[in-house]
Amino acid sequence: MFQALADPTRREIVRRLCEGPATVSELSAPFKMALPSFVQHLQVLEQSGLITSEKVGRVRTCRVALERIADAEAWFESLRALWDERFAQLDTLLETLQDEK
């Protein structure tokens, strides 16, 4: 998932899809690249589970996979809690060292 999000084009696609579903044509409009190249970005996002797509007739519509985004958010939150705890311990240590002077 994070490898897929390492690319700024793919991050922008996910950001746009967080606003709601969109067709491939709508998604590709702001980007100056050939459609086959753009579709490769969509394939990477779909393989990582960040988006889903559905084809009806000739139109492919993409949607963000909110549960996958929620998984990443939960992981980041666990890291944030860990680092908050470590910084609090560091603050305590620095205060103790300052008081000993």
C-alpha cells in the first residue's frame, strides 16, 4: 500500500477518489500523460487494495477502498501513540537531568 502511495500521481488519484467515485476519463483529465500510462497507475492502486473499479458497458468507474485507508490510518495512529509515549519519557528524563544541575 505504501509503495503505491509513494508516487504523487497515485496519491492525487486517491485524494480525488476520497471526494467520490469517478470514471477513468474524469480521473485522467488533470494529468498530462497518455491513457495507457495513467491506467497503469490505476492498476497499481487496485492491486494494492486502495481502490476498486467496476466496468459498466464501456465506462470504468473507480472508488476508494475506505477500509484499506482506515487500516493505514490505524497503523499511523499506533505509531503516533508509541512516539508520544517516548517523547513524554524523554521530557521526563530531561527535566530530571535539568533538576540535578
